[in-house]
Amino acid sequence: MSDALTVGLIGLGGVARRIHLPAIAAIPELKLVGGAESSTENARLATERFPIPRVFTDAREFLSECRPDLVIVGTPPNLHHEHTKAALETGAHVLCEKPFVSSVSEADDLIAAASRAKRLLAVNNQYRFMTVYRETERRLRAGEFGKAYQIQVWQQMFHPPSFEKNWRAALVQSTLYEFGTHALDLICFFFDALPTAVTARIPRVPHGIDSDVLVVVLLDFPDGRVATMNLHRVSRAPERYLEMRLDAQEASIRLSLGGVARGSLDWVKQLRRPILRVSLARGGEVRVERGGRSRVLVRSPKPEFAPATVEHLRAVIQRIRRGDVSPEAAILARNVLSTVFAAYRSAEQGVTVSLSR
């Protein structure tokens, strides 16, 4: 397309090869002009699979030579501030991978830099663009289930940091920082609000692991609403990538992501008979439960990590076309990040931390 937006990537590692490059290829409105990657192995793997016109080892040289309209930053989070700010200063809009940055002050600095440059800054918390979450939020907002007042989130798997082969392996603030931002963003998405207080506990586990592989969090929201998270990375239970239960006035909604294969035969007191429930989906599933009955609301046959980024990129493109560079998305990511760091502080001090915005 002659009016395509030019796009480039800083970081050609695993997330670029699995998500960013396939997403760019799926959108005709984007023209890939190049990328930057300091690792020769990452650059080789990326260029073997995708036609990247030019690859630089230095991010600033890439930005100066290619001058893309939009930059996707997919480097490790300790480099997000440096690379995002450099892209903004060269006049590019930016979609930054999560976790956003390493501190709230870095987030504030980038939001200010985007405002000065009059450029859009967004963070790729793309789960809210997945079918299971997007359709649930749409129906919730339409009043189909009544007011939501409680959300429970849990993850269980055996995946300690030592299983990682990249920057994640060295994280001490790991599970809540690296993954918990997705769960927190979804909770805020469904409640359409930010938490007002957080209470967290990070118990020591008998595995000789220093990082937060078990995190228990209580979140207070306006109007007496509440959410809990239990993220467990050294559980011996059957793996559950991301499970949620949303309780509303008229229904309880079960949301499952990461492959669903389960069956149950339950005695239902209200119906005075057993009910067979069977779920099978590689991507995810949402069930609405009330009156002892359970029905599938929406199901994703395949994982949607890359397709959700496609939808997020399309939303970013629409905003750029409209000239909408308002900072709301970046501010939300900043506030999600501040909640994460407040949770770490709560766990360290054994207190509830109030959140002022």
C-alpha cells in the first residue's frame, strides 16, 4: 500500500519471532523497513524466517537510517526505557512489550517524552484483545450478567526461573512483574477501574528459589469490589496457564486460557440431578454458570497470542491515522506497573499499601 505505515523492531529475539513479526506480516497497512538486534544468533534466526530488509546491531543507528513511523520495542525490560525514548525522540510512535519498564519513574519519563514528541505510546498487554476476554468484557459492559463484584485469578504450573534460557532466568522479581501485569491488566479491564489498595504475600517455598514463584495478592477496588490473584510457578498440580472466575449479580463466569481439556460429572442440587460438563479447546474458553447450569459463551480453538497482537496493532494504527496520541494507554500500563511494585512493597513490609493515582 502506498500509504502504509513503516514499522521497525528493536529486538529480534523470541517474542519478535513468535509474535511481532507474524503480526506485522498479517497487516497490509504496515511496511517492515528494518530492525535492530545486538545478538547475531537472534538476528540470524529472525532473518531466516522473515524478510527483514535491513538489520542493525545498534538501535540508534537503525532509527537514524530507517526512520520508521512505528517502532515495536521487544528487548528485555531493563532496556525498554532506553530504546523507547530513543524511538520517540526520532519521531516514531511506539508499541512497547510488557513489562513496560523497570520503575514507575521510567514510565513517567516515557509518558512525558511521548507528550513532548506528540507521539503515541502504548504497551502490548495484548490479552484484552483475545476473543475470550474481549467478548466477555463486551457482554459485561452491555449488562448481560449484572454488576461484577469479585474476580479470582490463578495460575498453577511447575516452571521455576531456571527453566528459562533468557533474561527471565535472572529475575528475582519475576512472576508478578513478568506475568502478573497481564492478569492485573485484565482485572482492570473487567472492572473498568484501578485498584485502590493492595495486600500481598510472597511465601518462601521449600525449593531453594529466591524469586517470587508463589504470589498471593488481594486487590481492593472502588465500590467495594475485590480481586485476588494466586500465581504459583512451582505447583505440582495439573498445569493451568491462566484461570479466572468473575462473579456478577446474575452469573458466575469461568475464563480459561492456555488450553482446556477437562470433564466433570457434578451433582447439581438446584436441578436434583447430575450434569456432565466437557470442555476442549487449544486456545481458551469462557463458560457462564447460573442456576446449576453451565454453557459455553465463547471458545478459541487455537492460541491467540500473535492474533491478539495483530488486533492491538490494528487499534494502534487506527489511533495514529486519527492523530490520537493521548497518553491513556501508557498511563494505564504505568498504573498497573505501580500496583506490581506496591505489591512487592506490601509483601516485604507485611502491610496493606494504599494506591494514590
